[in-house]
Amino acid sequence: MSEKNYFFIDCSKAADCCNKAQYKEAKLLDKAKLYLHLVFCKTCRKFTQKNTKLTQLIKKSRIQTCPEEKKEQWRKEIKKEFAEERT
Amino acid sequence: MPAHSLDPNKWVDRYSDYLFNYTIVRVNNREVANDLISETFLAALKSAKYFKGEASERTWLISILKRKIIDYYRKINSRKGKAEVKINYSDDYNEGEWLEEQVADQFDRTAEDEMENNELGLAILECLDSINEKHAEIFKRKTIDGADTEAICNEFNITPSNLWVIIHRARTALAACLEKNWF
């Protein structure tokens, strides 16, 4: 791999790194490559901006999920009740 | 033919997180919220025959849940003495400073903020309805539950690169869906 290609990444790799960065799973070197890419690519700058905003919105919403055990209990209750309703 | 039909076996997967987020901000207690959702599902099954198919399943379930929440407040308020407002000093040191102490802190989070954030949460879940069910599930595990990449890959039997493709698609769809009202 030439030195130039090593530092310059394409848009799909930039998007991949940007997504991982939202979950703090991007490597430092990959992040450096992403920032370098962003200097030249307007489309990816826009994507990164939107993606970061989405992360902030999700955090702000303080959205929660129900625990799986609870869901399983509800599934059973509904299945049982549904079967009884039908008979 | 009605525009919508009921599929009770899918209710938990499709709507439980939405119903939970709707309830938790209104009753502020996980146990109570879970009980109300459970009651809602059972009441919905009992009145399924009255579902005309004019509203979506979710709207219909929410209308039942709303009544359950109102009933819950009626019940706790009817217990004698529980509805009294008690005014206390927060500590001895502040005695006599009651008014100052009770003035709203303008930098504090307001109830309006809380409701707006909750609406945002419900909008996110609504948007997730429009993408593939399994992808939405994976997105929620990763983004809301904060589960490990490896754990999710094992759970859904996918590779890490599959996972990141799914996350990418979900995030793009979600941003597009939220763009009009929230960006």
C-alpha cells in the first residue's frame, strides 16, 4: 500500500469510522484519517455533523428499553390470554 | 376492509419500548409503569373485538394505556390524606427562608424540558418502526442499552462488519426521519 493511500480513505471507510466514533469504538489512527478526509469531503462533513447530532438527540431523549425478562413475561401473558380468548 | 389489523403476538416486540417510555415520564416509577403496560396488553386483548381498524395498533394501545394511567392516579389520590400538600423547610439551617428556598431555579431542568425530551424519545421509537424489525432491535441494543459489539454479534449471530452496516443504515434512516422536526 502506498503511503498516500494509507492516509487517504474513501467515503465508505470515513462513514464507518464516523459511526464507530459515535460509540467511542473508533481507533485513534482511524479517527485521524477521518478528520483528514473531512478536510476535503463536504458530503462526509455533512454526514458527520448529522450523525453527531443524532447521537446528541438520542442522549437528550433519555430513551429507555424494557428489560428482556419483562418482555418475555408479557409475551407469555399475551399468548396465554390470546389462546383463552380464542377458545 | 379496515386499514389496520391487530397482531397481539407482535405487540411486545413492536410496542413495549414505546409504551414504556410513554408511561415512565408520566408515573416516574418503573414498577408501576411495568404493571400499567401489562394491564394495557390484557385489556387490549379483551377489547380486541371492538378494534375497528381506523387507528393504528399503537395509537389504539396508547389510548388504552392513557385510561390506565388516569385510573392509577385516581386510585392513589382517593386514598385519604395522600393528596395533601406538605410544606417543609428542607433543613434547620434554612428555617425562615421558605420563600427563597422554593423559588424555581431557572437553570434547573423544567417539566417542559422533560416532556419535550420524552416526545423526542417517542419520535425516535416511531421512526424506528419504519425500518426492518431486526435492524431496529440491533440498533436499540447497541445505542440505547449500550451493549458490547461482541455480545450483540453473538446474540444475533452476525459478524462485526454486518453489525456496523446495520447500524449505518439505521442511523441514516433515523436521521432522515427526524430531520423535519428535530434537526
